[in-house]
Amino acid sequence: MSTPDSVGSPATSPTDPPLVASHANPLPKRLWLWTLSAGLIAGVVAGLCGEAVYGWFQPVLVYPPGFEKLSPFDKPDVISGLLRKEEPGVELKNTAVATGLLGAALGGALGLVGGLARRSLRSGLIAGVVGAFAAAAIGAVMAAILTPIFYRSVDPETGLELGILIHSGLWVPIGAVAGLAFGLGLGRGTGTILKALLGGLAGAVLGTLMSELGDALAFSNVRLDKPIPDDWHCRILAVFCVSICSALGAALSLGARKSGKSGVVKEV
């Protein structure tokens, strides 16, 4: 004889998913740890390589005829004028190298860790190569676009706003492309790729703001006269802030999802 509680109750089988998860979705936590490691490694690689080649390109000065005959008081003015003329082109190349290295390290690391997180070395290698090339390319392109704008806008009274705008333009696209590479490595569909892209973008925005605030508080005596600052403390701070925040943003954007009203937790 059936009881009232059993009327209309669907039969359940041992294979049915539980209605209430026994614990929080573990995938974001695992990805959080993996991407944190990837961000740290990318920061170390980009920092070491960036410092090794910083200032690789230097101005080549072509002195005007009769320069040797100028007085010692006039020569510095001529040299200063030549440097001002050559510096934008030279720093465009140096900035492209710096952002390209950051993009290659971060895009490669996140693409690789995305594949490894789903236990597919092949997918990780493919996503890592795609991410490294794409993020390096977008970094170099943004350097070519924004460096001339920086030199047209900078002056002795330049404040924090120009640094935030230029550096956001340089680093945020790198974070977005690195997040995309991470999503490709995970291989869980377009929705996951888009979420990871947006997470990497948001993380890079946060990292840029943290870097600029850190510079203003800890290195307030450093002048903003180049897109990539002369002080190595500022460069290293920026690399780690952008790498770590972008990596964490890409992972944390992939939170647990619930299916309808059943409360079933699904891994993304």
C-alpha cells in the first residue's frame, strides 16, 4: 500500500546526480591555485627577460654639420633636441619588446595551465603557443598605437591619469588574450572561453590600477617620462600585478553554475 508521500515521486537511481552538492565546486579552487602559479611563473619570466633587454634600443644621433665647432654651451642644447626627436621611435621599439615579452609569458603560461588542468598536455601546448603568440602580438600592436599618443600628451606636469590610460591600453588587452588562451586550454566551449577572456581583462584592469597606486605611494619620486618607466622597481611591480591579477581573474570568472531549480552543481 502506497503512502501519500510516495505518490508522484520520481524513481531515483544511484547514477542520478545529487540534488545538493556535498561541498563547493572544486574546479574553481583548483584553477585558482593553478592559475596563481602560472601568473607567478609568467611574472618571473617576463620580469627577468624584460630586465635583460630593457633599453635594448638606443637613439642614434646624427649631428648637424659644424657641430664640432659649436661652443660647449651650445652642444648640450643640440644634443637635447636630437634626443627629443629620436626618443619616441626608440621607446616605441623598447615598449613593444617589453609588452611582447609580458604577453608571451602570460599567454603561454595560462594556455598551458588550462590544458594541464583538464589533464591534456597536447591541448595545453596548443593553447600555450596560440596564447603566447597572440598576446605578444597584441602587446606589440598596442605599443605601436599608444607610444606616439603618450609622447604627444606627456609634459612636466603630467599626473597619474596619463599613466593609467596608457598602461591600461598596453596591459589590459594582454590580460584579455591570456584569459582567452586559458579558456582554449580548458576546452569547455565558447561560454567558458568568453568568461575567461573577460576575467583576464578585468584582472588586468585591477592589476594596472594596483601597479599605478603602488607607484604613486612607494615611488612617488619617479617621473613618468616614458611609457615603460626607467625605475626597475616600477617595472617589476607592474609585471607581477598584471600577471597575477589577470591569471586569478581568468580562473575566478569560472565560478560554479547551478542547473535550473534543481540545485545541481555542475563543473564549468
